[in-house]
Amino acid sequence: MAQPKKQKTNSENTSNENAKTATKSATNTTNNSSANGVLFLVVGLILGLIVGGMFTSNTNSSNKQAANSKTGKARPLKGDEKMPANHPSVDNEEVEKEIQRAVEAGEKNQDYDTQFKVGGYLYSQGRVEQAKKYLLKAQELKPSEFEPMAQLGNICFDLGQERKDTKLVEEAINWYEKAIKVKSDDLNVLTDTGIAYTFLSPPNYKKALEYIEKTLSKDPKHLQSLYHKARISLATKDLKTAQEAFNSFKETASSVENENVKAALASLEEELNKAKDGQQIPIPTH
């Protein structure tokens, strides 16, 4: 479902910014002979650190599966993450060298595997626009493959949020829906599609809920979908549904030891209480 570039200054907007990235998981970028064995030096670090967003891969069974998925968002390193155990040190200069090697490999090798892996690697390093070029090529080479379409959806969603460009969000939805036609049971893409519909202008909450409900029909304890169902219901002033979704979210989150989940729960409860008091809740904040 994307990567916020600026941190908001109040609790509501902080919650909303974090929520944008909630279902994104790391790209599965393994070594490839056409990349001469040097393309993904820091893949272990990337996969260990950037499975991401507000709800991490250990929050529920569906998100555990997402951690091993090829779909979803791999967030760029911020520079203050802890290294996985026994991982070699990687400095910024070495990362830049690896990025350059990836680009060179992508230009030299025009096969699907290289294009997809280079695109995924660049995306994991925050080179979103560069990544799009290679993923578009991968999708052109194998038009029916699920992973490039899902990743292109993530890229367009990220860029759309960064630029506040609803045309890019519409493009993201188009890619997501193409991916769903290939793999209709991917909970992350279903949820991301629903979230994307809330970032149109005006938001299409009806379509958003359709996708959120599809996810919940497959996994009633899907944290991210419960969270967004509650927020969408608040936006549409359906306080009964918002309360029910919040209760389910709270119950499911109670078994999750994750500070971001706890923060989301507190923020959601605050929004719900404000809505009960008749205050307007701006969801989403663009």
C-alpha cells in the first residue's frame, strides 16, 4: 500500500502519515548471475530492516506471510537502524557503489529477472523514480507477472503521496487492480488498493471499504485493514462501525508487542473519542 517523506507535527497527522505505509513489505531481491554476484550486497540488511511501515511482519499471520512476499514496499534506510546479527558493516559510500552497480547491471542485462531485481533494489534504497523504469521494463517483458504490477502500484502510490498528485494515485490503483486480477488473494495488495482509494480527490470511501472488506473476509484479524476500516468509518460518520472495527483492532493488537501498533491504537482511540464528541476528524490528511 508507500513512503511518507515528511513527518507531521500533530498526533492525527502522524498517525495518518504512518498509516500510508502500513502494509508494505520488503522486496524479495535475491542474487542473480546476470548481475555478476555483486548487485545485492546489502540485501540481508535491507530485508532485515525495512519490512515496513506501521505494522511489522510479526503482527499477525497474514503479515508474517507478507514478510516473505515479493510484493509491497521496501522502505529506504534512514541511517539509524540496527544491523542484523553477524551482518557485515555497510557504509553510505559502499551503498552508493552498489546502487551504481545495480544500474549498470540493469542497463547491460535486459532480461526479466535482472530488470525486476534492479527495480526492487533501487526501490529499497529510496530511488523510486529510477526503480519505476526497470519495473516497467520487467512488466513489459512478462505482462502477466504479479510482482512487477504490485511494485509499480507501490511506486505510483509513493510518488502520488509525495507530490500530492491524485493522477499518480489513480495510476497506482490501476496497477494494483491489474495485480489483483492475477492474484486475487494477496491481502497486502487488496488492502493497499483500499487505502489508495482514500487518497483520491475526493476520496472514494465506498470502493476503499470494498477492498478492505475483501481482506477481512480472508483474515478477520488483519490489523492494517481493521485500522483503516475504523478510520474510513470515522470519515463517513459511521460511528457504530468505527467502534466495532476499533474493538477488533484493539483485541488483535493486544497480543502484538510493537510500539508502532500501540501508538496507532492510542491515536485511533483519540480520533474515535473526538468523533463521539462531535468533532470533525479529517481523514485522510493530504
